[in-house]
Amino acid sequence: MERADQVTLKGKPVTLLGNELKPKDKAPDFKVLDNNLNEVELGKFKNKIKVIASVPSLDTPICDLQIKRFNDEAAALSKDVIIIFISMDLPFAQKRFCQANNIKKVKTYSDHRDAIFGNNYGVLVKELRLLARAIFILDKDDVVRYVEYVKEIGSHPDYETALALLKKII
């Protein structure tokens, strides 16, 4: 499914592939790669509250600030919460980025091989084969509790709203 004109990149509309998720939807499964090239599926995080951020690339200024913000926030959160960043970056680049920036609380995963996450969560940018910026919060039963598809890919998500809802779920 193609969704045109829902988000922009530098003011230019782009096309998202996949269905738009909404609160109360059952979260679709996905298969991504960890930093050691191991496949990881949604089921790995069973019985955890999941904050999933899709981003175009960790090596961009907004993504850099976003992952650092969530890494800092994670220190004060319950052990029942896992924060996951998914991008099309290669696992090697993600590992290097996390080591260079002391990212220890946030887990990074790559969707570069099959784009399953991008398609299943409706964030795959057709024109660029990158992921749009979005935040998904899933409860322990993998029900979507919060979704934000950031309208301008180069903008920050609404951190305060996402974190406030997360704290209510915990």
C-alpha cells in the first residue's frame, strides 16, 4: 500500500509504503538485524513495554540528538521498558555509532536487508528506501498505545507527549 503526501523531507512530499498503524492496533511482527547480524523479531521483547523509534539514519543531526535523548531518558525508566531504534543503516555503522556515542540503554537494529519493519509499520520511504521518522509505543501485549508519524522527516518527534504516555503505561 502506498500513502502519498503524509510526510515530507525538506518540504517535499514523499510516499510511505505499508499501512498506517493506529492506537489499539495489534503491532505487526518484524525481522531486523542486530549489530552482530543476528535476526531479531518482535517476540524477542515479549513482556516488555516497547518504545520503537524509526529514523532515516543515526548519522544525521536530528537522529543523533534523538537517540541521545532517549538513551538519557532510559536511565530513569522501569526495567520493563526497552527502547529500540530501527533504521536502514548497516549494523556495522550502528555499532560504531553506539560505541562512539556511549549509547548503552537504547538498542539499535537494521532493517536494511528486507525492509520488513518499514513495510509492516508504514514508514518505508519509497523514493529513498529509508525509514521515515516515527515513534511507536507498544504495551506488553504488543498492542499499539501511541503512534507519531513525524510530518517532516527532518524534524524532532514530540518527546514530551511520547514520554508522558509511556510513564502512564508503566
